[in-house]
Amino acid sequence: MALADHEKRELEEIERRLSGEDPKFAAKLARPSLFAFLSRNAIRVLGGFAVFLCGLLVVIAGVTWSLVPLVVAGAVVCAIVFVGLLVAAWRGSTTSTA
């Protein structure tokens, strides 16, 4: 739904006042964030990848220090992320064909 002309003018006036009162804050609002360019699915995949890498680091630390519980914990984290990825892919393929 498009804005009316008077609403556009009001928003422009608010933007000018904000820029005059607090230029740093106005610059922050004008600058897009990294997440604005990524879709929700891309953010989920990147988050899953980060958790998977943390699990691998825990496995490596457990092997290095010869701590079996640490190895098991890291392997469980990696397995959960992998299964979650498979389930998400399966749900995506079943919902797109229906």
C-alpha cells in the first residue's frame, strides 16, 4: 500500500530532524546490515555450519586431551546439526511438491 503525499512529507521531515539532531544514529539507520542481504534460510544454514564447526572443534579438543566425554559431546553436536539439515531438506522437498 502506497503512502499518501502528506505522509511522505511527514516522514521526510522526521528524517531531516533526526539527521540534524543525531547524525551518527541517522547514519546507522541509513546503512544496511549484513543480515538485510541474507534470507532466513541462508542465516539458518550459516548458523548450522557455525555450530557444526564448534562441534568439530570440541571433538578435536577431546582427542587432543584424551577426554572421551568431550569427543562424544562434540560428535553428538555434529550429528544433531547433520540430522537437522537432513530433516529441513526433506521437509522442504515434501512441501514444494505438494
